[in-house]
Amino acid sequence: MPTIKPKKTSTTPAPSRTVPRKRTSTADAAPARSRRGSARRVPWEHLGHPTSAVVVTGAASGIGRASASHLAEAGRPVAFWDLDERAAKAAAKEAKAAWKVPTIGIGIDVSNSARFADAIKASTKAVGPIGGLVHAAGVSGPMQITDMDDANWDAVLDVNLRAAAILTKQLAPELEHTGPGSAIVYISSIEAFFGHDFLPAYSASKAGLLGLTRSACATLGPKGIRVNSVCPGAVETPMLQPMLDIEGVRSGLETKTPLLRLAQPDDIAKVVRFLLSDEARFVTGTQLIVDGGLTAIAGI
């Protein structure tokens, strides 16, 4: 068998791949820094959750009362505004006793914007600087468009939409002065997306709130004020109760909803509280649908 001679190799050793390359700049001389963990975090202008006061309209019942209560639980002073003055004061007193925060109950018809200035003044005196607004006051005004007159239309639009716009205008300087973290939440509805033959004014007003959300967001964002809407589905509130009392309506709604139940006011209030918190500090100009999946498959 022939002998196989090994190939001649160079006597100069090949450079090791583990030998670092020669650094060519002062910046290269600095130790490498991981992009995760070791990089120093830049603090936000405001950490934690706002502690400023919130005005809640429609605060004596339903979604408004639940929202006001959850905000008080989170440590925020609350001005309870409602058409029913006695109920507003009772709700405010209950929240103050339970959560040890300043509150005030104010009787006010939000369709009368001439009263806003005095109500705002009384609220700030009682609960301090205002950094939040929840417009939950609303009326449904069930009536087909063929039966509607000017008064019926105005009654719904004035409470649901006009009040939100005018109150936003009048509170804007206070919200800006209170500083970063100020926010507004309008209670819209999934009826903003679906037509209903007996709710033309209601549907129009709730759709209008979505437009107002986007427009107000553009104006108030640079001032440090966020604006969003929540769109509930079927919620067990006094407003919906007459409809729920009709035989078969409750069971029908529960069956149509993927989560197989109606919402409770607390389900909506917790989303409102989130939108008013710093957890939602980069959320503005949009709407959150809170309906148990109803709009994913159908309307009410």
C-alpha cells in the first residue's frame, strides 16, 4: 500500500476568530451595553395614577354612578352631577363614607349649559382641581323618525351630545391647568354603529359622540388632555329596564351575546376608570366597545 504523505502546512498560525478586532474609535472603546435591562429608563412626566378630581354626569344611577364609585375607590375626588339632586347627593355621601375622598352631589340639567359655570365652580371648591370628565348622562327618547318632532329630537341631542361638547369646552382650561394625566370619557353606545327603528335620535347622538371624540382629541391632545369614548352594549340599567321588562327581550339579548349575559354597570365603569388612569396614557381619540361580543356578530 502506498504511503500517503500529509500536505505541507504554513508555520504561521491562523488568527483566532475569538481575538477581538482592533478598535478604531473612542466610541468603540466603551463597553457594550445590552439593549434590554441595562439601559437606563427615561422617567415619564407623571408616574402612578392621577389623584385629581373627576366630574361625572348622570352620576346618580347606572353607568354614571358605577363609574363615579369606582373612581372614588381608586382615590379620586368626585363631583356627582345628576338631574336628580337628592340622588346625586346621596350617592356622593355614600362614596365619601366608603372611600374617604372628597365628593359633592350637584343637581343639574345638563341640557341647560348656562348652569355649567356655577356647577364647575362649586365642584372645584368642594373636590379640588378637576382632571377628568365622564359624560354618562343620557336619554333614549324612543320614537320612530316618522313620529319625531323638533322637541323630541332636541331633548335627546341636547343631553347626549350637545352637553358633552359644551362641557368639554368649559372644562378644557381647568383640565389643562391640572396638568398631564387629564382625560375625558364619553359614554357612547354600540347603537352608534347599528340602526334601530325606535332610536333615531339616540343612535345619531351616540354616533356624534364618536365624531366629537376624534375632533376634541386633535384639539386637546397637545394640551395634555386625552379624549376617548366607551361603547356599551346591553347593560342592566334603569334606561334599559323598560325594554328588559318586555317578555322575551332579556333572554333574547342574553342568547345573542357571546358571553351569554347582560353587562352590569360595573363592567363598563372599570373600563372608564382605566381610560382615566395613566395605564391608558397613550390612548386617545378612539372608542372601546364593551358589549360581551355583541357587535362581533350582530346588533341589539
